[in-house]
Amino acid sequence: MNSYQNKFPVIAIDGTACSGKGTLAKKLSNVLGFDHLDSGVLYRIYAYEFLKTKKKN
């Protein structure tokens, strides 16, 4: 068991591609007043930067 505890609630939404996870997450975060982190954007930025750097080498 992890001794780390979040100070704020965290909601994770999992599902298949194009199933509306992002739309649901944005709307839910607005209704509940939570911050929203779109992790898919982070993965796409990382992949883009990786591929851009790889082409230079």
C-alpha cells in the first residue's frame, strides 16, 4: 500500500479511442470545479519532439 495520499480528489477515465473520454473529462472537471489534465496531449507532444529530434540525428 502506498503511503502517499492526494490532497485533492483525482478522477481517471479509461476507455477505447474516440469514446468521448476527453469530452466527459472536460465537462466533469468544469461541473466539479476540478483542474483538468489532458494526458493525451502530453503523449502527443512527447512523441512529436522525440520524432523531430530523431530526424536531426
